[in-house]
Amino acid sequence: MASLLYTNSQLLLERAMNFQWTKQVTINDNIVNAETPNYKAKYVTFEEALDASIRTALHSGDKRRLAAVRSTIDRSQPIVHVAQAESTRMDDNGVNVTDQETEAVRNAYQMQYTIDSINSNLSLIRTLIRGQ
């Protein structure tokens, strides 16, 4: 029963929400440190590494490909990078507040879409359980 409630898509939505939360925290850190000399902006990646890992799992010779994909999704974590080459001011601060605020809004929309998808999945499961 637990596996019915916790599908690969639900697990992927959970990981996406974790990524978006990490991204929002990182953006907030960047904005807070916009006036800190020598502070370098941070950014978060997730999709590229997850995509590459899933493709590798799918193309492996393992007969348990779906289990390998689930394991890949389960282990996936967002990665925070520091942008070393970027500097927007004389004090070597690398934060462009306008860009960060734009990313914060975009990320908020993505988070809302992910929450809506999670709610939709749970609503479908609720309907199946009730038998309606």
C-alpha cells in the first residue's frame, strides 16, 4: 500500500520541492548579502544532474531499471555552487539584486506549480481509496 501512495512521480515531486526550497534559501542569502564586500552569488543546480543520472540508470544493462531509477531519484540532492567569475561592483560583490528578485519570483511560481501537482496526485489517490 505504501508503494501505491509513494510513486516515482510523487518522489520526484518531493525532490523538486526540495530543490526549489534550497534555491529559494540560496536566493534569499544572495539578496541579504548584496551589500557584503567580496560576497559571491550562489546558484543551485538539480535538473541536469538528475536527468543524467536517470538516463544512465535507464540505459544500464540492469534488469531492474525502474528500481535503479527510483534509487537515483531518491538519492538526488540539489547542489549549491558559488559563482566565482561574476562581480557587479567595485567591492567585488557578485550579487545582482534585480536578477535575484526575478529568480525568486520565478521560483515561487515553480513552487506553486509543484505544490499543485502534489495536491493533484494526493487528490487522485484519495478518490481511488474512496472508490468514487
